[in-house]
Amino acid sequence: MKTNLRQCSCHAGKIRKNIEIYVNNKIIEQVNSIKYLGIIFDNKMTFREHVNCIEEKCKKLIFMLAKSAKLTWGLKHKALKTIYTGGILPLILYGAPVWSGVLKKRCYRGKIIRIQRLINIKIAKAYRTVSNEAVITGLIPINIKIDETVMYYEYVKGNGNLFDRELGVKYWNHPAKVVEFTAAQEESDHSIQVYTDGSKSEKGVGSGIAIFTNGNLTHNKID
């Protein structure tokens, strides 16, 4: 294989932007964008075509669901939410650490938000005229979800700090393992002692608190 690169020449003060690259005496076509590992890179790194591609793919999938997500019949809330989590959300979040910077521009951010609005309306079985803020389906706003994905990527790669993220109930720590209990000390040197207690009876659950200052009861309350 023979490769030949011809240098750009200047004519009348103008620099040629096209670079002629030959492989086996065949010129390689110069393009303004290229798709690599599922992400579309353009010559100005605006990722405009990639965002447009995401919007087109998600819209097609959502419109296909429209036939089976009517107001009075069809897929229910839980099924639509599962489709969003397993099908639409991965399409949006793929490669987010690479292109998420473009969301600083309102036009690109608006495209992504509109995608989530479409599926939100289907999940809530609401009318298209309902505002995005009025649709409540329990989905995390897509811009926050993208930021979370980027932060998690940076943390895994060692470039970020640990951050709070959503955990399932089964991963929660048992209260007995995270709450520290301190036994009462009768001979404490502190001037203020606070005692609490709780009990349960047929009438319900009750609790009480007593505050001693310099050994004298100053406040108490029973609920």
C-alpha cells in the first residue's frame, strides 16, 4: 500500500482547506463528519449531528409506542417506564462524557429535553398541550441524568470525587449499623443531661424527653 500526501499550496493569499490524501493512487474523500464507536464527530466538534441522530432515533421509537399507549387502553405506566429505562435512556446516555459539553447551548439541550417530554406524556397518558413541568412521572430530568452519568464516569476513571447517587432499598445500610448509641452516664461532668424514651401500648406509640440542668429537671415533654 502506497500513501502519498500532497501539501497545501497558497494562491493569492488564500490557504486551501482541502488536503489531498492518496492511498494506492486513490484519493480519500474528505468529509465534514465521521461516526466512530457510535458517536458522530464533525469537523468543528459541535456534535450537532450526533444530537440530531439521537433525537431522530428516540422519536421513531416513541412514535412506535404511541399506537400501543392510548389514553384508555394499551401499555400501562410501569411497562412504558421500563421501555424508557431499558431502550430510550441508553440511546441518550451513550457516550455522554464525550458530547455532554454541548448541552450548555440551549438549542441542543432543548432537543434532549423534548425527547424526555414525549415519553413523559406517553407514560402519564397526558395531552400534548400539557407543559413539561406539569407532567409528573417519577423520571429524573434528563439533563440531571446526563450530568450524573458524566460524574460517574469521571469517578470510575479516578478523575472525580465520590458523589451521591440513587441506590436501591436492598443496598441501604441497616439503621443499627449506622446509628451510634451512647449509654447514659450518671456521673457525667456536663451541666446539661438529656434523656429520651419511647413505648407502645394499645392506644398507640408514645415518646418522652426530659432535660436536666445542674441536676434539676428544667424541661419535659410527653407525646
